[in-house]
Amino acid sequence: MRKHSISALHLGSGLVVVTLLYSACSTRPSGVNVTPGGTAGASSTVGGGSGSMPGATGGSAVGTGGSGTSTGGGGPGTGGTTPIVENDASCMAFTPAVANVLEPVDPRTANLVQQLTREDKLAMLSGGQRLASDWWTIDFNATGAEKIGLKDMPMRDGPRGVHQLNNSKSTTFAVAEARAAAFDVNLEYRVGEVIAAEMKAFKYDVMLAPTMNVLRHPGWGRAQETYGEDPVLVGKMASAFVRGMQDKKMMACPKHFAVNNTENNRGDGADEPNVNMVLDQQTLRENYLRHFQMVIDEADPACIMAAYNRVNGLRCTQNPELITKIVRDEWKWSGMMISDWWATVANQGNTSILAGLDLEMPDNNAFKAIDTTVPTTRIDEAATRIVNARLKFAHDTDAYKNAAENPAIINEQTHKDLAKETALKGAVLLKNDNLLPLGAMATVAGMGKADAKSIVVLGPDAMKPDTNVSTAGAASGLGDRGSSATIPPYAVSFYDGLKTAGMAKGVTVTTSGDASAASTADIAIIPVTMAWEDEGEGYDVGQDRENLTLAGPHPKHWGDTKPAAFIAQAVAANKNTIVVLAVGSAVVMEDWYAGPAAIVQSFYPGQEGGNALAALVFGDANFSGKLPFTVAANPADYPAFQNTTGDDAMVDYFHGYRKFEKEGKMPRFWFGFGLSYTNYTYGDVKVLCTTGITEGGALNVEIPVTNAGMMAGDEIVQLYIGYPMTQQRRPAKELKAFTRVSLMPGETKNVQFRVSARDMAYWGATGWVVEKGMHNVLIGPSADPTKLKSASFTIN
């Protein structure tokens, strides 16, 4: 069993409890689509249980109506846990749960490995050997060992659905960045479950997901694939996804380890420029490894993928500090370390396997050169990790081998419903000058335009998303064409979703490519989408989006018409204009922000994008998404995006909201920001550990949150820890926990958090250090310092 001491810091511990304090109404207004309450309401735990017991250890929400989902649980909790009391024993001593999926080692493993020759083992440590006719399929198969009953192991990419290689379809969810905006680990767990089910239905064995690289700069081409700029948010969401997958007996493979934060010159092969990410140990440990440690502790993935880039001079696939010293010796992880595709160097197999790489993909260009100087014990070690993982996931059983394919699984209504839920919860309302919601729900919400009878959807993206497959093999308007590309069974465009909903409400919906046509309707809606040629995986086009405005080269498919100018023309014709940003990350909007009455960031919303947008615009659902990154007013306020030469890229300690707060810069939108059709108020923070906590204990706090508006909704309650007395290099505050709380109008719930003192440690000269003294706990709706309620506590 894996165990950790303070020297091998466990991250992501604790729990969240949500209890009902007061409710002014007992019924939900008609037409409002929010997370339902219950009589025993369930949330998952912070830090969760093991991979096989999601939400089992640490506690679940209680209280009538409670349905908040906390940071770190897997599936829904069971409810009924007693709320945290003042001076609970955990203030002095708290031991978080650690997931154990791969341990203890299956007792059959050693005997099976002993039956293999050295050649058998080496074959199993690499991908399939391709033929001209089947190279693309073979490139996603790891070689099996028929002698011991293990067939080849097919893999597929994610993370918004199964990336098929044969034009087969799969459910297409909102991208991971949108799901991060939902701040809902319960939702992410369920996404993992459904993708696992579809993987099994197509007889695949390993999901090469989640992508969990921290978003250092919003121009990163694969921003859409990850969970934002904060390592705790990334770690919690990734852990939930992995638990959801692996609880359904599907191997998950988080990627890309580590510091893979740029696409340009990431280095897809030995002969290509290979960027070197240069950073000190504190920056590495706190900002770029913390979330990987969390996913190991909280979910114990079967596999981790080593990245293309270099870190402090060494390729990740040849970096013993990363893939052995840290992952194995410190974190005690025993899964398979595999390479990204062609991230090894031909004929340098000795270097990679001795550094700690277990499986080379997609071929054996490096490992074929492994010679007798590599000890048999190291080859046995790699083979043991692979065989053990495959046994743990039942790859030796007849039920697994003989399972029939079931491509019809994508037609299941539960999969469609979940896709819509990801789009609904992930959409962020950035601006609303009393324009939304439209129609009858404006009366319920006490805001919006009740008399809207006509809508015109403007611009070249009115019909996005769609299922037109481009020559690059990606569905249009759904995101990247790279390894995250999917082909959905259908896709509802923004126009079609609005038109269908409008017909039922007596609202006429038309479309036009002319900005001046905004004057022909009560409401104008302008979707702006990026495509794979604007931002995406590091192929020949796309890659990183270094211009973050809508007045530059992006989106390319708009041609000479720039969205910023188009928006200005539409606003001049109709002030009741809504801009919908279907993009992967942040857009700098200072040149047009003042114009439209409302701005929505939908991200790439998946196959149900149009239906979700319609439900939100008409108020059939309430906005609840919060930004998983900071949106700058000035793009120069982001860290330098040094990614153009393939040489050294210096990685600073501060990025995201930490950098803005340190430098006193005011962003357009803070991390965690998002509007709603209702108003939430926060009471005072109460520290439940009145005499302080120990470095082996946990901080317990509570805060009442009230829906002070007229419409039901979900609020994302965010907890940060600040270090006002520190003499170390530390951020002003760091996100440590969050929860989604469902509230009826007039309803108040008491939200309790538990955060381990060890989660507050910093990386010092000799390792992790829990800093004693006075600190602040800050709770509120975003990282905006002016919006947070705070209290002090002491670590003794």
C-alpha cells in the first residue's frame, strides 16, 4: 500500500459539508433547470476515497436539499455524514485517504513475467510494428504477450470523447476547459464513466486522457483540453475523471508529464526543435507537478504519459528526476510510464528505459536498441508494471476478450443528456447589462428582456458547431483536429438550437452574414469560434494562439472580416447584441467589450452546444460556470510566451491570478468569475479550529451562502489560503478547495470545508515545509480580492 509522510506531501485532502440553514420557498420556479436538491443531498469528498470507493472516505454532504459537489470526490457521496463540529479532532491530527488501484501487486504477476523471454518482454515494452496498410491503427496498439494470455492493448485519445481512427462516431462533450468552468467533480466523474463505457464498447483498453497541464498562458494551443490555470483545480478535475474511468475498469493515462505548456516547437521527434522548459524546483513542484501528485494520490492512474519537451535540459522521456526519483521514489506510484507518440529518440533506448520509461509508443525506434548493458531487473520491472496493470483491469479474462462491440452505445439518451449538462454547466456569463434572460423567464429572474420576440444569429459561425468533417479530420466548430478530435453522432448548431427553442416560445430566429442585419430583430447574437487552424495540437498549422484579440489573424476562417469590427457594426445597429465566444481559452476584449449588452463564453460546447445555449439564453437553465483562468485587460500582463525557437523557455513562479495579484494588475475578469441570473451573498467565515491547527492537522471552516435573488441556481464557492506573514516567495493566496452549491431563492446553506495543513506547504530548500504562524482563509465567488470574506487561523 502506498503511504506518505510530510516529506512526500499528500495533496487534496479534506471534505466539504453543505447543510441547509434556511429556505424561503419550497418549490422551484417552473422552467428552471438546475441541479436538483434531495432529502439527504450528496456531495463528494475533498480528496475522495480510493479509486474503487469514490467519495467513501472523508465525508459527504448532509441536510435537506444539499447537493453541492466538493473538490476531489469521485462519484456522488452517500449523504448522512455529521457536520464538522468546533475543535474537531482533525484540527490536531488528520490522515487523508490515498487511492490504491494498482497495489498490492496481483500475485499472479511475477509468475507470468517469469514465463516471458527477454525478447518477449522487450516486445511488450513498445508499440505495434506497423505495415503500410494499417499504420494508423497499429500506431495506437501496445504489443501484447499472447504466451501469457495478454493480447495487444489498443489505446485512444480523449478527453472530450473517444478519438476514433476509422471515422466512427462518439459522444462529444464540451471540452475539458468548459468542464473545468463547471467546477463540478461529480460531473467530471460521470464524464469519465461514460467515456469509459464507450471505450469498452469499441474494445479499446487505454484512454490517453485527461490532459492535465496547467494553463500557464491562455495562448497555449491545447488550452481547450486541460482544466485551467490553477494546479488544484486541474488536479481535482483530473482525479475525478480518472476515478470515473477506472471505476468502470478502463485504464486512464493522464498527460503530458511534465511542463508541457506550449505547442510550437514542443518537439514531435528527434529531428525537430525541442523546447527546454527551464524552472527552479519550487516552481516545478508547486505549480507544474502538484496536480500530477494529486491525481496519483487521489486516483492512482494505471498509466502516465511522458511529454515531448525537455525540462531543465533533459527530455521528459529521458529524465530520471521526473519519471523515477519524483514519481516512483517520492510519490510511490507503480503504474506504467509511457512515452508520448515519437517522443523518444531512435537508438537511445538504453537512456530512456534506465531513466524510468516503461513503454515506448507507438513503435520501438528507441527500445529496439536496448542492449545487454540494461539489467534484466530493469526490464522485469517495466514488464511487471505493465502486466500488473493489465491484470488489475481484467485484460486476461474471457469476459474482456470475448466482449462484443457495441457502436450503438452513442445513441443512449443518458450520454446525450450528459453532453448537454457539460455544455450547460460550463458556459460562463461574462457580461449582462440586464438583457438576459429572454422571454418569460425574465419575469421570474427579475432581470432580462421579457418582450423579445425575434433573434438574428449573425456571422460565419451561426451554424457552428456542426458535423461537417474537414480534410483535417475534425468536426467543424467543436475544437481541435489533433488527438482530441471527435466525430459526434450529431451536433446542434447555435442557430438550430435557438430556432428550435424559439419556436416553442413564440420567438422568431433567423440568420444573416451581414452585421447590419442586427437591426432586423429585437436581439442579435454573434457566435465567434476558433478552429484547429487557430489553436490546437502542434502540427503544421494552428498550434499556439499568440494573438489573443479578435482584431488579429484569428479566427482565420473569418477572412478579412475581423470579429471585433463585425461586433462593433452589429452593436451600432442594435445595442441588444450578445457575443458568444466558442473558443479554447481567454480572449482579450478591451477593444469591443463596452459594445455588446451580454457576453457568453461557451468554449467548444460539444454536440449539444446549440441546445445548451438556447436553454441558457431563454432562462430555462441558469448560468453557473466560472472562469478557470484569468482574462487580462492587457495581454502583456500574461507571462512571456517563449516558445518560438526550440531553445530555453524560462518559466516564472507566478502566473494566472497569482501573477496579477502580485503585480497589482487589474484583469478584465478574475479567475473564478462568472455571472448568474440570481445573486448570492456570503456571510462571515467561521474558523472551527479555535486554538489553531498542527502541521499534521487540518483547518475546518464554515460560511453561510444565500441565494438572495429570484431564481434558483448553483453557486461555486471557492476557498483560498493566504500567507500575509510569510517571508518566503509565495503567492498572496492559492485556491485550495471549491464546491458547487444548489440554492433555491431565499435559501441559505452552511458550507463547511476541511483543508489539510500539508496542503498549505511550500517547497523549500530541503523539501515541503508547512509554514507555522498566522495565515488567512478567504472564501468567495472568485479570486477577486475585493469579493472574498476572510478570517485568520494559526498553524502551531
